[in-house]
Amino acid sequence: MSNLRTLNYDAIVIGGGGAGMRAALQLTESGVKTACITKVFPTRSHTVSAQGGITCAIASADPNDDWRWHMYDTVKGSDYIGDQDAIEYMCQVGPQAVYELDHMGLPFSRTEAGRIYQRPFGGQSKDFGKGGQAARTCAAADRTGHALLHALYQGNLKGGTTFLNEWYAVDLVKNKDGAVVGSIAICIETGETVYVRAKATVIATGGAGRIYQSTTNALINTGDGVGMALRAGFPVQDIEMWQFHPTGIAGAGVLVTEGCRGEGGYLINCDGERFMERYAPNAKDLAGRDVVARSMVLEILEGRGCGPKKDHVLLKLDHLGEETLMAKLPGICELSKTFAHVDPVKAPVPVVPTCHYMMGGIPTNIGGQALTIDADGKDTVIDGLYACGEAACVSVHGANRLGGNSLLDLVVFGRAAGLHIEKSLRDGFNVDDATEDDITNALARLTRLNNSTGGESVATVREDLQSCMQLYFGVFRDGESMKKGLKLLDEIGARVKNTNLEDKSSAFNTARIEALELDNLYEIAYATAIAAEERKESRGAHARNDFTERDDENWLKHSIYFPATKSVGKRDVNFSPKTVEAFPPKVRSY
Amino acid sequence: MLVSLYRYNPEVDKTPYMQDIEIEIPEGKDLMVLDVLELLKAKDPSVAYRRSCREGVCGSDGLNMNGKNGLACISSLSEVGLKGKKLVIRPLPGLPVIRDLVVDMSMFYKQYEKIKPFLINDKPAPAIERLQTPEEREKLDGLYECILCACCSTACPSFWWNPDKFVGPSGLLQAYRFLADSRDTAQAERLADLDDPFSVFRCRGIMNCVSVCPKGLNPTRAIGHIRNMLLQRST
């Protein structure tokens, strides 16, 4: 049926956030004919909401800082299922990526020496955990994501990147060999559907925090790229690993940065007790995010929560003084007044663990090439497909991401994917064209929706999906209750396939987009549920009441979820960094 | 609560119209205007508007609420109040409407691009960051925080009149952000680009931009600085 217009590029980047724009910049600057397809104007991407900073051993706060210490922290933070070769790469090339951002114009806060200001963040140490708390997170006040995203957009304007702004990628197009040869996309403004052909397709669509009811994520975080990959039959890795950020504003879900605790803020329960001293005697409020989030939930479950419903705890900042708060955390003061009706200068902020980050995603190698597993259990590159940023699982975050590592991940691996594509195109990489049938296949979902004549409202099904995930797959998990959740998800799945698009109009039809987004949310929620039930241990963000211990014998592994069979396999974690000795698994305490 | 909503679907409507919709507001919560729009959209999915971060940092949902521009996600009902017993929601004024509350922002973005919104430095980059003192960096405060929501430029009568030639408050705030950056070496070139009767000097100091900026920024002050720099340059 395909009489679609075709747009031709050498490379397309789907997603205009930090990772996508860093990849697009790399490609454009190296002369690869590239388009960045983004469903929102680039500076509306969720990277804009990152607050605290970008963690990197640039040795500003501490002249003796060492990227290996950062690597150690990241491996430990990942609860040992982060790939050590990828973590090594990120921590080692990180400084260069951060300096590039400064050269691009990012207005970092400064030290008296004129260097980039760095603040302490959770899980950071000096000297491989032996030298006390480090200050390694480079910051632009508490608006680092905003500053970074705008600087990247500005860099792309300077470089002349082609943007398809407010275009929505629907599904990947695969050729007869199973290689990815571009994507179906809708121009939201006009409603026109086109085939965007490319030799290399980069998925940089970010996370999918909107599978949960309570999330710090933007409304646009529906995991479109990961949903597309799953529908195309490609696996996802460690997708059960969802980070719950300790400090979402209770009720609103809006994030207040870990930098609050980095600058000296701390959590208290209804007795006014600084309870993290009990759970993490050394790092206290700056323990890993998973540790702090679980401790908060335990305080609440044991009746020491605050407020009339005792359903949250408090983040105390007022002792830092107005001057520090206004200089270091101005955005937080603003958000807290708007969403909690609390001025942090005067009173503590009500906070609760809130879904924040998807550690899992499309498995890739360091060059951003998407991977699948062949019949013999070996890694195989998917021709034409790349992923970077939160949508990818390279994996530098393993079972728990350290604060400030996501922004570093974006720029380091966005750049790496760009470099890899540039080289592979230069080496003559090519793919066979898609046939009419291939394109029709990729259009199936859109066709179904455009021909729908009845069915359920998208908003209702989405709400039920979110509350199911919140209830059965949250901070603490349990085999029996996850089975219940899975049964419910099966029912919701049938409803997702039967949503109705009442309004079939073309121009800026956001109802069509929301219906397509729901499919992606569901793909990821379902994969999360299956993988979470399968991983029978507690590790990092995955905490089970029925398997409370880490099980290195069976689960020092990546989980890998295959959509065709809805089953979970295991993939080896990399313990072979190139320039340092591997860090062997240890008991993880803070 | 009664909401009066600007509606226009180019495929159906000959002209835009205001639609009155009665909506039930959950008690005991001071909703944001965006929450109200989400409630409306759950009832009628054809309502179109932009939104993303829902916390006032992405700049997607600049709208005109009861006659004043602002971000729907951080404008609470108690704050915007009612106008003649209604909450009146319209698109940002002065730009072409694509559908309902969605405006065509290309003219706004074009003005932004015109001021070369990127750091220019003709000296080779050092192996580390370009050093900048805290005092030099402080000059960027109140400038770099702009979220490009267009609330200011679409509240500016001079921009309404000359959207093609007057850079407008948002673009000029960014122009000054780069003029004020100690790491930028293109000051002379930037000023030369702005030195015409329209780009800067169509600002009449009306200060609507200051009164509506959801981030509390002050484009008029930045424009004043640019004027001074232009005047100094010509003497």
C-alpha cells in the first residue's frame, strides 16, 4: 500500500535530547547526511529537567581526583552488573566530553580558580572507597540539564544539523535480512506519514518513567524507541531495573536533586530523626539511591512517615541558610514553592521515592551498536541499529545508576555512536533497500489505529497500566504479587490492542500520538514485569521480599528479555576493562 | 468550574471559536492549569496543546490564561483566578494558530537563530575548560535560564508589529547572554549584526516581557545593556 513519500539520509537519530543531539552533532560535523527526528522541539526534551550535574573526574574540586575512582564507584553503584569495559570507557573519556560542553558554551558554575564547580553526590568516594566522600559532580547551579541541553542545541545550530522537529517515529523498518533501514515517521503538524530511509538509525528516545503512576519523568517519557525495538523483535536488557529517586516531591512527583543532600541537606522522619545514620552509617544521606529509597519506604512502612497520612518523609534544607540555597539550589527553591507550597529556606520539603530512571534498555556495545543474542548465546550486532542514552543499556548503570552519571552517559555514548557510524559508513557499510512489504509491516500499528471504529479510551487504559505497575512492580517486589500483576497486565494488553482513535484528523492530532505512545509504554511495562519476576534475587534497584539476598552464583548476569517468546535469558557481564584490573564483586555497603 | 477554551481545527472549522466546557475539579487540591487541560483531554481527546516536563523547565506549554501569558504547568488555579466566572484559555497571542492551543513558533525560533545563539571563540580550545571567574560567570545569571517558551515575545506589542524584523525580548535576552560571556570573542560581530533600526531599537520599554516571564527573568534590562553597548560602539 505504500505510496509514502521517502526521505533519504545516511543516518537518522530518533530523539532530540542530550544523547540524540550529541550523536547528531558528531554525525553532522563529520559530514554524514543526518536528520534528528524529535517529537518535541529539542529543548523540550527531558534532559532539560536534570538538575544536579554531570559526574566526571575533571580534578577541579580535588586536584588528585582519578577517573579510576569514579569507575570504582560506578561499578559498586551498579551492584556489579555494570559492564566494566563500558564504565571504564565512560569514566576515562568523560573529562574530554565535559570540556567539549564547556567549549560549546555550557555555563557551568565556577570555583575561585575559574574551573568548573563540582559538588558531592551519592555513592562517590576517593581512593576506591577508602578516602571518604568525593565531590565529582560538575554543576551549573541546579539547572545542569537545562544548561546542557540548550548548549547542545546551540552547538547543533552552529553545526547546521537538520532537525525534523515535532515529528514522531512510529516503527522501525526492517529489510529482508533483518537489518534496520530507517523508520516510519509522522509529521505532527501536518499529519503526513513518511518513510525516513537511512543506513544507520540511532535510537535516543530516553526513558519510559511514565509506565509508573508516580514519576519524576516528563509526560513525553514513553519509551518510544525501546517500544519500537521490542516490536521489531529485538531484545532488551536489565529492564527490571528501575531507579526510584529518593526525593520526588510528595504528591507531585517533581524531582528535587540529590545535590540538595550533596550540599548538606538530610532526610528526617516524623520524630525528626536523621534516619539514614542507621541504614548507612558512613555515607548516610549520600548512600546509593536504591539504598536511600528503600530506607525511606521502610521508615514509612514502620509508621515513622510524616504528614497526616504518614506517607512521606522530610528533606531538611533550612539549616543551610538562605544564601547557600539561593546560590546553589535556586531551582529547587522555586519548584518546592510551586509544587509543595513549602519554602525550603523556612521548612523541610515533603519527599517520597519516585520512579526516576530506566537502567535497562536496548543492549549495545561501546560503539552504540544494538545487540541481540544468536542461537548459540553469542552477541550479534543488529545491522543498521544503534542506541544511546537512557534508551540504551551499554551497560554503565547496571542495577543502580549513580547520580550525575546519566548526563555523562548521554554525551559520552551519543558521541561514541556518532563516531562509530561515521567510521562504518566510511568503510562502506550499506544495507539492502526495504521492499513494499517491509514498509507495510512497519505501518501495521498505525494502520490499525487509523482504522479503529470503537474501543476504549487511551487515557483510561494508560491509567490502569500505570497503577498496576506502581502497585506490583515498585520499590519492593514479591513473587506472588508480581504474578498477580502479570495477570492484570495480560488483561490490560488486550485492552491496549483495542484502543480507539475517535478523532482521525491530521493536523497536530495529539490523540493519535498518545495512542501510539501507549503501545510503547505497554511493551516496556510488560518486559519489566516478566524480567522482574524472573530475577530471583535482590540487587541494586531490584529488591524482592521473597529473595532478599544478592545471588552472585546465579544472577551476576544481565537479564535479557526476548519479545518473540516473552522469555528471559542471561547475558554475561563484562569484567574485562582494558587498562585496569577488574573490580570483583564485594558486599555493597555505604 | 467553567472553562472557556479556544478551539480551532483547520480541517473542520472555518474560524476559531471559544468553547465553554464544564469540568469537575477534585476538591482540596490547587490544580495547575495543565492539570485542567489534561482533565479536558481525557474527556475530549481532540483538544490539542503542547506539554512535556510539567514542571516549568521545558517551555512547551506557554499559553494565555485569563489574558495573561504564562506556563500552564506552573500556573495554579488559585493564582490565575477566574475571568467573568470562567477560566479563559487561549493560545499565545500574535503567532499563527496551527490547532487549538498550538501556535506556529517558527517566527519566534527564527529570531532566536538570528542572534547566533552559540558560543563563538576564535582561539584554539585549551585541553581543559576555558577558565572563567565566579564573577564573570555570575554575569550569565538571569540570562541563561531562558526556556524559549515565547511568553515574553508574544506579549510584546513591538514583536506583534514586526515579528520578522524585531528580534524580540527572548532573542535579545539570549543575544546579551552571549555578549556577556567572557568565553565569547565575537562581541564586535554580534553588535554589528544588531545595529539596525529594528533588531533592538524597536523595544519601547513596555516591559510586558518582564511581567509575564515564568522564570522571573528581565529581558528589558538585557536590552538596555545591549543598547548601551551599541551606543558606546558608535561613539
